[in-house]
Amino acid sequence: MHAITEMTRQLRKGNGQTGLILANGGVVTYQYAVCLSTKPRRDGQPYPDRNPLPEYVTDVQVPVIEEKADGVATIETCTVECDKKGPLRAYVVGRLKANGHRFIANHDDERTLKELCSTEIEQIGRQGTVRVGSDGRNLFSLDGERARL
């Protein structure tokens, strides 16, 4: 809420005409956005006085998420968590080649973690292998030359 309050104050002071605030909730499981403006709509219509969206979205196909993923997979997106000492953990969202299902995994080995930190190579689209570790987590590994596009 602090960001919305501050943006509103700045707009009211005359520091700009529009503002956009984006936020994540939960463990990046919810997305929020608010657009603020000091001007009326360009089409002359009034702004809605209530949420124009339906309470529940019913027309979107939800992808299948593999809880226990195993096999050849492609990275769809990833990020690496770091601290002051360097990289700690990679988070990979990928798609299994065999059935097209998505999965979420951590890095499987230090080489994979190091490669996922690289700014020289585009990570999205790289191929590797995902497996279930002894602790039940999905673990993703880049497979040497196979991992390069």
C-alpha cells in the first residue's frame, strides 16, 4: 500500500500525469497492478466505479504442473538467488519434452548453477534433464553440449 500512497502523493503534487505500480504477492503466486492518472480517459468514458472483471477466470486453460518431474526438459524461465558471497540457488520453470507438462525445479549441480548465472548465454530454450532428488524436490541439470542451442 505504501507505493500506491506515495505515487498518489507525487501525482497530486504535479510530478507527472500517470503512474503504474506492479506488485507480487505470496511467493510470486499473485500479480497485482494499478494504473493511476490525473487526467480523464481519452475516450471520454467515465472510469468504472467497481471492478469490471469477473470474480473468477473461467476461459483460461491451466497448464499441467508435474509435481515429480523426470526426463529431458527445456527451460522456459529461470532465476538465481544470490547473497553477498554469490549464487545460492537456481529456480527453473521448464517443460518436459515427453508430455509438454511444466515443472518447477532447483539446480541439480554446481556447474548448472554457475551456467544459469551466465549473462553470455541465453538461458531460455536451453535443454537439460530434470529428476526428483532424494529430498523430493525436482532438480534440473544442464547436460553439457546438449544444453547448448
